[in-house]
Amino acid sequence: MSNRVEILEEYRQANSQLATLKEKESASVQSTDETVRIEPRYGEEMNYLSNKCAQLDMILEAMAASED
């Protein structure tokens, strides 16, 4: 299994990629008085990265708990 530094770096990369996709997704939304329907272009990739971040976060929390 990877060490904590490698897992933390992987988490940071995935989180950064997720933030970038969220920015791209929201940049296409125009502000109007009408109801806007957002069709996600990056939905699957964002879902994958969200799940990956959650899993890595759980691993990091478990590692921190085991050090206590």
C-alpha cells in the first residue's frame, strides 16, 4: 500500500482536477431571469473524481487515527 505522502498527493491531484471540471461546468451557465437547465458535460468524470477523493479521504483519516 502507498505511504501517506503518496496518498495525500493523489488526493490533492484528484481534488484539483475536480475543481477544474466544476469551474468549466459552471462557466457555461449564463445568468438570466429564466430558469436554467444545466446539462452536465463532465458528470461522469466529476462523479468518479468525487468518489476517488472520498475514498482517499477515508484512507487518510484511518491512517491518522491509527497513528493516535
